[in-house]
Amino acid sequence: MNLNDKLYLVRFNTDQSSHIHIIDGKVCLEQCIDKPCTRFCPSHVYQWDEEEKRIAVGYEGCLECGTCRIGCPYGNIDWHYPRGGFGVSWKNG
């Protein structure tokens, strides 16, 4: 079973407000050349939007693994657990 098949088994109760925020978009644009957040997140929450020159955050698919809390070399991601009752809902557990 590949990663996409496994991610299909995960369900989400999406909140209307994001639990993930980029602290300073200027850091992503001017200092962070490699954009590692677009690679280290297992559910691809972070995508570089070339047209808008910013990191787009798709918080709705966050697996709440916390990788982004430590993976951003600039500490530019503000991540906390979603409000109670929202977030990831594991189908098999």
C-alpha cells in the first residue's frame, strides 16, 4: 500500500479556522530558498504558490504529526492542535 492509499483512510473534521499559520511570509520569500516545508510534510499541507509568491497552507489535510514544528529552519510556522472535536479522525484506530 503506498502513501496516498494510506492517506485515503484518514478522515478529517475540518474547523473553519486554521491551526497552522506562517508567522512571516517575508521569511519564506526572502530567506528560505529551499522551501523544505513543501517536502517534509507527509500530507503535503505546504505548497509554494509561485504566482502569489507565498506558502499556501492546506490545514484541512494536516495529520497533526508536528513535523512542521521542528522542520522549519527559521521557526516560521506557528502550529498547534486544532480545537477540540476538530482535526484528524483515524478510521482504523
